[in-house]
Amino acid sequence: MNHMPATGQCGFDLYLGRPGEQRFYTVTKYDLKATEYEYKLFDAAEGPGAGVGAGATAGADGSDGLTAVTINFPLYQGVEEVEIGLDAGAQIRPFPPYAYSGRLIFYGSSITQGGCASRPGMAYTNILSRRLNIETINLGFSGNGRGDPEVARLIAQIPNPRLLVLDYEPNCVSTELFRETLPQFIRIFREAHPLVPILVLSRIAYARDLVDPETLRARTERKEFQQQTVERLRADGDTNLFFYDGSTLLGEDFDECTVDGTHPSDLGFMRMANGLEPVLREILDAR
């Protein structure tokens, strides 16, 4: 990909620390032409205080000397096999439990998938998974998150959902298609999960919104449609349906928050996470 760092597209990155204390440590480095590689992600003995503070935390059972480790997988490259090596005599314990039961599910486009973060941990869904401490499923499909009913039926089969976020407007080929798919997607999910909250998220602002009246008009039209759909369904009794205006997430200087005018940079993803965190937390806490 010519607009995304290889460390985000193909790399693994590592965080150290218990939930709520996770801090980034490093990302894999490798030959871009290789189909397999080996890399040392963490060595507590390397240098004075390596990993201390971020990773030298109590284990899940309260014992000292254990390090809680989070590894994020590549955002775009398919992974066939991963092997994790440890020192002889090392102990493996379960990660500390999640703060929330159930699963936070995102469905959307390449932006949801993580394009174009510089490394996996900077995708907005991964930022939120660390902050909210909930099992998070990313179903972002680059170029193909179009609200297909077949996908809605598959998502409805995921066990134990806690909250579904619909962020697929960027992949809609037309407003007419979007008007058809969004109510249908909600209805299909509702048939399986009548009370699970759904957050409908309109798209972020693009740089070309500043210069292309048609692009801005389409964004405004689709945003109003999403908001009106949610308001109508809420009036009909579905009080677990919510809307958020995604065009506000990047701030007034939104054009400085993307790599190519569309896909967020790390700055853009951080702003998305900052804006969505209190909204998602409020919905999760109400359950």
C-alpha cells in the first residue's frame, strides 16, 4: 500500500501493563519481502529499566514479577501462523479480566479496519479496546463494508454482543443504497438481539468536503438520514438505538488529520477514540 506504513499494514506491536495502564513498547521490524520472520519484541534485561514502569506490574493473581502483555496483529496483512517464544522457566498466566462482559463489535470500512495507522495499536478500535477494557471485534472491510444483509446475519450470530457500532457509511456507493441497507441491517440484528445497543456512526469529515460541494452535500444528506432513522426507530420504542455525528470527531482542522484526505493518520485515530470513548462508555455503563 502506497499510503500506509508497513509497520501498520504488516507489523505486530506490543503493549505492556495491566488494563488501564497499557503503554506502547515496540513494533516488529522485518524484511518487507519475507513471508516469515522472527523478532524479539521484549527483553526486560536489555538496558537499564527496560520495560519497568510500563510492564513490571502485578500478575492477574496479584503475584509480583509478572508482566501483562498485549500484542496487536497486523491491520491488513493476512497472518497464517504465529509462534511466541519465552525464556525457559517463564510462567504464563491468564490476562486480567475485562471490565465489561460481552463483546464490543465494530462493523465498517477501511477506516474501521485501521487504514492508515502507523502501527496496529493506533487503529481507533484498538485504542478504545485498551481504554474501555472490553473484548473488541473489528469487522472493518476495506472497500467492502457496504451493509450487505448477508453480513448482518453473520454478525447477528456472534455470541454475547454488548454493543454494536455501525460505521460503514464511507463504503456506500450511493445514498440510495445506504437508505436501503441501514434500516435492513438494524432490523436483521434486532431480530436476534432485541435489546443490545446499536450506535450508528456517520462518517468523518474528508478534506475534499472543503472544496467539493457534491461530496459535502452527500455527507450531509446521509448524516441526516442516519439521524432521522435512529430518531424514528427510537420513537417506535427502540430506546437502545443511538446516533453520533462522526463529522465532528476530527475537529475543525480535520484536513490535517488524515494521510490522503480520507483515511486517518495516528492523530486522526486518536481524535476519533477521544470523541467516541465517553459515548461508548455511557452506553456500556447503562447496561
